Amino acid sequence: MIPYPQIDPVAVAIGPLKVHWYGLMYLGGFIAAWWLALRRSRKSWSPVIKSEVEDLILYGAIGVVVGGRLGYMFFYNFPQLVAEPLSLFKVWEGGMSFHGGLVGVMLATAIYARKIGTTFPALIDFVAPLVPIGLGLGRLGNFIGQELWGRQTDLPWGMVFPRDPEQLARHPSQLYQAFLEGLVLFAVLWWFSSKPRPRLAVGGLFVLLYGLFRFIVEFVRQPDGHIGFDLFGWMTRGQLLSLPMIAAGIALLVWSYRTQPLPKGRTAAKSGT
């Protein structure tokens, strides 16, 4: 068993003001996305130019936060939302959903694509490789905050989380997700998108791989206590929400390579601004 590293969830405390590591991880994810977007905007086939990157990240950040909170309340805590609608705004109590954040980002991307005169598929393919670093950092924030831990294990790298009331040796599933959803997903998407691909191929690969990684890790992640298992006595809510992603990712990749051409370069108007 590996001892859990004692890390204070509060990174900085100035009087009553407390800045948690989880919040800093979100900030780090947005900064990484901004920096990567600047690099990608230099590509001749990029649908985004340098001057549009900052607004793109702002739109995406709003989509992540609003969609993530709405998704958590709808997917994981709907009874509380019905009983106490104002609980939607109690973000300090925690509760964010990746699947809700994904829907939020997609809506924000559609709005911004219309604003800058590009297409939704082109912008989704641009955005997809920017996301995994933030996902990985977010899982590290979960690990530091001792939340979303794994199921009991007797493997040598099991950990006892101090906040666990049962004090069981558990899978550090947050680290598994940080590795797969963060590092591996980023490496694959960055390589895959390093040259032009048919429209929605990059977005489809993102959806497929995230769904697969999440589905696999859920086998060792502790289900939400107030939900338990959804189907067959073993399928969690996270797995149930990931199945449509896997199907959609496969369908998008097949459709993309069968019907879509390679993206063209910027229009003369955009490249001249």
C-alpha cells in the first residue's frame, strides 16, 4: 500500500479567502488551452486566427462551468434540484459533471463559430485537442481534494484516503483518469490533429476515446453513494453516460472518413486580418 500524500486542499489562504487546488487546476487547464490554441492557430488550415483565441477560450470556459454544473444537477442530483432549485447555484458545495461540461462546450463552440464565420465541425476539431490537459489537471484536483476515489483493492498501490470514513485501501482512480483522460488522450489527439483530417474526425476520436477511458476506469471507481449502480448490478452512472459517447465517436469517424473532405485553408478575408 502506498501512503496517501498529505496535501492541503487549500493552496492559498489569505484571511477568510481560501483558494483551493481544484480551482487552480481549472485555471491551469484554461491557460494550457489558450497556449495550445495559439500554437494551433498558426496552422494554414486553422479555422481560428490568433486574435480570436482569447474569446474562444472565454466562451469555452463559460460552457464548461455552466454546463458542468447543470449536468451534475441533472445527471447526478436531480431530486435535490427539484426539491431545492436554488441548489443549482451552490457551486461552493462542489459538483461538476464532465458530460454536462461537454454539452456546454459544444453549445459555446456553436455560438462562437457563428460569430466568427466558421463552421461548427471545423471549430470542434480545433477545440478537441485543447481539452485533455484541463481534464487531467481536474482529476489531479479531485485527488488532492480526496473526492471521487476508487473501490477497495489489495493491489500494492492502493491508498487509504484520510477522509474516507471506511478507511479502506482503494484504487487511486483519480490518477488513472488523469493519466488516460489527460496525458494519453492529449498525446493521441495532438498527434492525430497535427495534419489535416476530414471534418469531425478529430472531434469523433475525442468522443470515442474519452468514452472508452471513462467506461474502463469506472470499473474501479467508487460509484456515487446516493446513486449506486444503474444497470445490471454493475453499470455506474458514468458508464451509462459514456456508452452514447462511444457509439457517437465510432459513427462520427466512419461518417467523417466516408463523406468529408480534408479542411481547406483560411479564407482570404480571415488570413488577411
